[in-house]
Amino acid sequence: MGNAATAKMLEGMGQGVQIAEDQRDAMEHAGFVASIFEGRPRFNLMFPWREQDYEDAAKEHDLLARLGVFLKTAVDPEILRGKKDITAELIQKMADFGLFALKVPTEYGGLGLSQTAYTHVIGFLSSFCPSIAIMISADNTIGGKFPVLKFGTPEQIRRYLPSLMKWPSAFCFTEKEVGSDPARMRTYAIRARSADGMVVGYKLSGEKWYATNSVWRTSEPLAEYLAVVARIVDSPEDLDNESLSRKARYCYGVFIVPNASEGLTHVAIRQRARFMGMPGIFNGILTFNDAYIDSTALIGGEGNGFKIALQALNTGRISIGGSCVFNSKKCLRHMVWWGKTRQQWGKPIANHELIGSGMLVSAAVNTFAMEAVTNHAAGLVDHKADCRIEAAIAKVISSERGWEIMDNLMQIRGGRGYESSDSLASREEAPPVDQMYVDSRPNRIFEGSTQILSQYVIREGLDSYMKRGAPFFEKGNWWKKSIAGFGFAKQFIALYAPLPTPNDLPIKVDRDLKFVETHARKLARNIIVCCGRYQKKMEYKQLLSDRFFWIASELYTMTAVWSYARHLCWENPEFMDYPMDLAEMYCRMAKRRINNWFAAIQDNDDDFARCLSKNLLEGHYGFVQEGVME
């Protein structure tokens, strides 16, 4: 799709949307979810299951065994309870173990883990101590190592990597007015030029929020290096100079910047941020005031900073999925234990249908599904396949279902769950559900909230539709519009013809894959109809887009759970058909949800809700807010 057509389609959506469009990876989607959006699911991308390399799996198994011993012997229990910060001594031990070089290739002295093994290690750490997992994950996934290794020159790798492998680094993107909108970024790097006009360095100014690993104590730095995303300009006035092209105004770079120290007073710590959960993470608010950095600190060249950040977030989302999976496994263990232990009305509470058949089964089934999509997304990275959409879905599915499981654990534990673990410990030994509860909540926010990622997936999933529909947003060109219209009409008619599903599958698997195939075609037909009906207004139909997102996500997950279940049964005969039971139950539940979302495409209250939202913001329902005391 041409730039002019893109700009026309996104006109009125704000600079942030247009910048995100400029910076997005324009590579054509070739993954399974993309084929679902097209109504032609490519089951050969899911069957057989992408197996983890044998040597990599053996390396992971050995590492996890050693890591378990290390954590039990090196970590003070007070750190686990959030009563004590992670110490410098422990950080040094983690560095010696190799935890700050998990994905660094072995030729550079790292552990060289695959994305699959790395995801499992982060999940394992998260189930033990979320604060440690956050430190390790933020460093390995979105800290300084990713841009240096993936986009740095050989000289930059030699300069920075040895230090980055020995101590945690930080990532600085978010600002006071910037969550997901890059147009509002105000941190800037002014080009410093030599007498002959060559760029020799940059002066960095601005403020960054929520930089994990950045702050040690109140005013002491933790990370030696910060990966900072900033706008590159010739003067501060360029930030708001509308006479400049969008490319010139919104030129992003990622810089490797030394953290605050006595010798670098232009990088300062404003505050260590504290949260309701994860009390041990070192998260800070940093300010930059003409902090000079030479030109070799720019990684990947001018204009690529935002793109690099987006690529780092892809694997970061898979890591969060892994954390959610392992924490859900932990929750499920506690739920089963308490369900069998706690007696009410003459029998264990797990034998009451609302608990056992309702909450426990749901937790087991959803944990299995979360593991399937997360492992599949990680496998795509390892096989160098496109993972953009699958990584986002894995993160959303895992964080949303993981939070549901966590909430049900709290419900099953009752008063013991809501009571602080310190208070409860005076009477009995029990899992710290209160700490687990607040530690789990941010997963729905980190690395892109559920609401942001659902719209991201839709944008990526509808990419081919937007490209083919570009003529409808241009003036004139009736011939091109006619050709595009004929193409959509032809596709719409073709979508009534079924496609074959994989051969030699059990009856129940074949039945569910036929459901996936049929409803993928139905989804594509609905997309064509809705795009034709709403055209440019589709950009604002977020509730409608959200239904498309969940339909596609569930169809993907249904396919993943069956492929994963068959793989587990094949690799582990002792499992018998139990993985198949979980896959079947997930698909039973998913099919009902999918049918409800399809029904809601036509039968919904979106327009009425939009009117009420406008009235609410205009103050017409102020009486609903009255009577409280602030």
C-alpha cells in the first residue's frame, strides 16, 4: 500500500497512529493467524508441532536443575516475601551463573538459549520470585543487549556486550505522556556536529518513567547502561515544528547511555517507583539534562529506534506469556491442594461442582492452552518464522486467562487468601496468595495492554485487506476501485467453499479443525462485509475489532492445543490421552465463546454505548458519581 493511500486511510486518527504505521514492520505476514484472517487456515503451519531442538532441550533441562539449586541456596527468603531488596551480592551471583547472558550466543560467552528454553527459564524464575524474574527478563529481553546484539556494529558489540553480560541493564521508553503513543514522546537527542557538519554525538534531554533495573536505592543507579529511545532533532523547537516532514519530526533512535553516577551528573534519578506488587523490582523515573553521548552510542542508525523497540517487545510478550503459564501452574497446584484439603458440608470443596468442575477444570484447561500458544510462539522465533501476531495473542491469552486463574485461587482460598501471608503465618503455613495476587496483575499491562494488543493484532491481521482496499481511499481511480471491488467480491464468494483439513487425525480433532476452517471463512466474510459497510469508520469500531480479535485468537488456540496435545502424547506415552482430554475441553468452551462473538457482530449495543459514553464525558450522568467523600 502506498504512503499516500496509507496517510489517507489513517487521516484523522492522530499522529501517533500514523507514526506507528510508518514504523511497523511492513513484511507480509506468513503465519497461521494471518491465514485465519484470510479465511484460509494453513494447518500445515501447525501440524506437526514444531519440536524444540534436542540439544537445546537438554541444555534447558540441565540449566533448570542447576537453577533450582542455586535459587534455594542463594536467595534470602526475605527477598521472596518482599521484605528485603535483591542485594548486590545476589546480583553478582546471578551474573556469575549467567542469568544476564541467557540468550547471548555462546561465541560471545553467553548461554545461547533458544527462545523456547529462555521462555521456560523466565517462567521458572517467575514462579519462584517475580522480582528476580522481572530483573532478568527486562535485561535479557528489552534491555541493552537486544539492540546491541541484533543491530549493533562489531565495534559496538565489543564495546558494550562484556559489561552488559555482567550486570543488569535498563530500557527507557515510557514517559509521563507516553504509554503507547510515540507522537507524544518528548525526550530528545540534539545532534552535535563537528566543524565540517558531521554528527559526532548527541545531547539527550527529557524524562523517562518506569525504567526497570534503573534505580538501586533512592538516588543510586543500578544498571550500568540504559537503552534509551528518543527523538533525534537539530533543536528542541523541531519537536513541534509542523513545517518539517513527519519523518524529520519523528526520527527515533535508541542509545546506550551510561546511568547516573558522580561522573555523569546530566543523568539523574528522580525517584524509585514503588508498586502494589513486585516490591523487589528496581524501577525508576530518570531525567536527562543535556547528557552528552558520542555517536557510537546510537544503535541501528537514526530513524530506527522505535522499530528496534517494537522488535524487542515481540519476544518480551512471549516471555510474559511464559511467566503467566508457570504462575498458573503454581496457582493450579494450590487450588488442587486446597480443594482436596478443605472440607465443607461433609466433603472436600473440590468435590462440589462449582469448585471442582467449574474452577479447577477451567484452570487446568486454560493453563494447558496458555502453554500451547506460548510454546508455539517461542518456537516460531527459534525457527526464524514470523511471530508478530502469534506473540501478541500468546501474551493476551496468557495474561487474561492467567489472571482469571489467579482470581479463582483467591476465591477458593477465601479469607485465608485475602489475609496477608504474614498474618496467616502466625497460625499456619500457607502459600502467599496475597503476594501472588498483586504480583500477577501487571501482566495484563506490561509490554502492551490487552486493549492495545487486540487492536495491534487486528491492524496486522487486516494488512492484506488494507493493501487491496487502498484504491477506495483515493480520489478518482474508478478503474482501480472496480478491480479492487471485484477482487473482494471474488474472495467473498470463494470463502463459501471449504478447504481440506489434515488427514489421519482422530475424529474429535478432525471435527474441531473443521470448525476452525469453517469459522475462519465466516470470519473473513464478516471482515469483508464490515469493511465495506463502515470503510474508513472501521478505524473507530474498536468493539467490533475486538470481537474479530477474540474469534481469530480462539481459532488459533483451538488449533494449537490439539497440535500440542498430540505432540505430548507422542513424546510421552505415559501421559496416555490426558493431554487430549484438556484440548477437547478447551475446544468445547472456545466454540461457545466464538459463536457468541459472531452473534454479537450483528446483535450488539455498540452505538447506544457510544452515545452513553459521550453523555458521560459531557457530565450528563454526574448524579451517578454523587454522594462520595474524597
